[in-house]
Amino acid sequence: MSEGGAAADEARYRALSLWWDGVEGPITPRPSLVGDIDVDVAIVGAGFTGLWTAHSLLAADPGVRVALLESEVAGFGASGRNGGWCSALFAASDARIAAEHGAQAARAMRRAMQETVEVVGASARAEGIDCRFTKGGTVVVARTTPQVSRAKDELAEARSLGLGEEDLRWLERPEAEERLGAEGVLGATFTPHCAALDPARLARGLAEAVERRGAALYERTPVRAIATGRRGRRPVVRTPEATVHADVVVRAVEGWASSLPGQRRSLVPLYSLMVATEPLPESFWAHAGLAHRETFSDHRHLIIYGQRTADGRLAFGGRGAPYHFGSAIKGGFDRVPRVHAALRDALVELFPELSGVAITHTWGGPLGVPRDWFSSVGLDRDQGIAWAGGYVGDGVSTANLAGRTLADLILHRDTELVRLPWVGHRSRRWEPEPLRWLGINAALWATRAGDRSEHRSGRPSRLAAQVDRLLGH
Ligand SMILES: Cc1cc2nc3c(=O)[nH]c(=O)nc-3n(C[C@H](O)[C@H](O)[C@H](O)COP(=O)(O)OP(=O)(O)OC[C@H]3O[C@@H](n4cnc5c(N)ncnc54)[C@H](O)[C@@H]3O)c2cc1C
């Protein structure tokens, strides 16, 4: 590789996100796979799912031969670009899990997610990864009457499912404003079960950790096809320059699932976009709060999310970018000036004193959404194929739970994790185009319009509520 080529690649990786821009030292891709290999477990994709799976396998049994095949570099995907909420949020609601699998299964899932937040912090610490993990909880403010009533409904539902004040509580206005000094706060919900972190530091650190533990990590190695095993034959992975034979192949490409043969309609890539401000002065934080680096949002329909970074910026994101026909994914979709401008406006609306602030970074990326909005993890022993994903934007912690669960499944360990309700879950496939495009973009439009109308009128939007119900929120 020429020096100019290496510099251009480094610039391309640094531009992926605020977090990538802060990666210390040069970003040099690891060697690609150029000859055939035989391993116990081949993992396709080196984001949090792939990396935690390798980590858990090797922690349980250092003798397992693990290879990771990554089309770009470890952490290139959503794992190096997200909002850094390491939360106990799971894509499907507790109420839905309780309805489909029983109250005990819902409680077990909730407990597992809450523990996972701790596990991520402890594992990062144990591996010497300084990913700026701070567990300050999440504050979600309510700024309109409909938002207050949705927040109260959420609390009532939590209580009915056995979640107490220690898990989710209502903050009256003064306490809410102390946590998040945003404009027009009427109250807030608060949960302690979330940490803010720097996701690229975690992903890059994990890549080094799994190598130290013996995994082989091949970068710039795009997988073109996965042949499932059957009748005693092992599965096979094909890359441009090699064939990988394995006992188990783990599909860990999440937002990119639709680009693998046979997976076109399994998960759609939905884009989430983010902005980051310049470092903000103490005078701002004295009023804005987030003293414990609480992650924050509000109770509008279209998701927004923010964190106070370790170096005193606001990193702020939201959904709302269009879904692209045919589940297309392109680097150019990571930046949509209209959506980035809307994010900036939303931030200034929350904190009017930021009207002149410099936005230093804009970025985005695809996350994976299953048709039924229910994340899943599983292993088909006959085919030798394992998978995890469909986290719908809640993958920072869930991918760790997935990695630990996949290790237990692959190593035949009968643990509580392999009995959780998302294990083996299969969603129906997405509709063919153009229905998919029409449906998803109509839902995005309705959600946005609903928020606008609630903001203007102060009355709840029936349209947005209907979309919420349709999506199983
Ligand atoms: C902007 C944004 C903000 C988000 N904010 C949050 C948040 O605050 N909290 C939260 O919990 N979740 C958040 N998410 C979601 C979260 O980041 C993801 O759920 C999580 O990172 C998924 O991890 P993963 O390893 O499954 O997938 P990814 O990190 O996307 O990794 C998949 C990897 O597979 C590689 N790959 C793709 N195709 C191939 C192929 N054919 N061969 C080999 N490799 C391939 C990709 O290059 C990529 O590195 C956010 C997502 C985005 C985009």
C-alpha cells in the first residue's frame, strides 16, 4: 500500500464518527485472509457481536480456534459509530415479552439486560480498555403534556411488571431539571441502568483483547457467501481469496445482513445519524446538568439520544434518515444534511444557549431491524450456523449478552442465558420491494409528523401512537 493510500484510508476511518476521530495512534488495517484455513468457529463481522462472541468463547475455553472475518476494520460498523448508550434497553418491550413468553421470561430478560450493563464495564476494565465507561443512568424528560402522559404510562406498565422505583422512577420538575437542564422540562423518568461510553475505544480495545486471547482477526476480508452445513458436512465461508472451513459460522453483520446471499429480507438497515458539538464550557454544564454523564432523551415518538462525552461535548443523535430502496447501504448515506440540520435544531431547541455552537462532527450508520422488532440470537446445530442481531438501535449492551449466549450455545453449556426468551427467536421476513420502502418510509413520516403536531397543539398524536403500536413499542 502506498503512503498516500494509507493516509486516505486512515482519513476515511477517522471520518466514521467522533469516536473514530479520537482513536489513538495510527489506524492500520490488519492483514487480509489470503489462504484457506480450518477453524472451530468462524465469525463474520468484527463489531460488538463478533468481538464479544470471540471474547466469551476464548474466556470459556482458550483452546477454541476462532477466526474473525471483517470486510473493513474492527469497529467499522455501528459498533464504532453509535451513541454510546450501554443500556438495559431491549428492542421488544417487557410487556410484549411477558405476553408472548410469560412474566417470568420477561423478568429474566430484564435482569439479564441489567446485569449486562455491569458485565460490559467489568469486562472492559479487566481487559484494560479505557472506554470512558461511566454508569450515570438515563434521564428521559417530558416536555409536553402528551409526553408526560406517555412517561406515566411507561411507569405504570413497569410497576405492573414488577419493576420498582430502583429500576425506573418519576422525577418531578426540579429534580428532572437538575439532571437535565433542558428547555421546557415538566418532569422525567430516570433509570440507573445505563452507562455512557466511547464505543470505538471499546471496539478497538476488544479487537486487541481477542487477539491477545488467541483469535485470528482478518480485516479487509469481505465474506461473499456462507454455505450451510448439512448431513455431516461442515459449513464453509467464502472470501475473495480464501475458503474457511469451520464447525460453526457466526453471522454477526447486523445492519449489513441484507447484503449476504439468502439474507436479503431478514433485517433492514435503518440509518441513525449523529452530531457532536465542540467541547462545552463549565458555565454550560453548570446549567445543563448531566453531572454523572447520564445519557438523555425525551418522550417524543421519533427517537433522539444524547450523551455528555468524557471530554465535555454533547454527542446527539436520532432516527429520521430515510430507508433506502432495496435495503441499500452506501457510505454516502451516513451523512444527510437535512437530517443533521434537524438534529442540530433539536439540540438547540433543548438548549437554546447552544444556538451559536460549533458542530465539529456529523456521521451516521446502519443498524439492523427485524420485521417483528424482536432481537434474536441462536444456533442451528444441523447447519452449523449461528446468528445474533436485530437490536434495533439497542445493541451496545445486547451484543455482549449475545456474545456470551452464543459462546454457551456453541460450547454446549446449559446456562440461564441459553434459556432466555430471545434465544432461537425467528422473525418473519420483510416484505419485498417496493412495499418495504413504502411501509418503512411512511412510518418514519408519520412518526415525524406526529411529533410536530404534538409540539404545536399540545395534544397527543393518534397517528404516531398507531405507528408505535404497529411497531410493538
Ligand atoms: C448512529 C448510531 C447510533 C446508535 N446508538 C446506539 C446506542 O447509543 N446504544 C445502543 O445500544 N445501540 C446503538 N446503536 C446500535 C448499535 O451500535 C448496534 O446495535 C451494535 O453496534 C451492533 O453491533 P454488531 O456487531 O452486531 O454490528 P456492527 O457493529 O454493525 O458490525 C457489523 C460488522 O460486520 C462487517 N461486515 C458487514 N458485511 C460483511 C461481510 N460480508 N463480510 C465481513 N464483514 C462484514 C461490518 O463492516 C461491521 O464491522 C446505534 C447505531 C447507530 C448506527
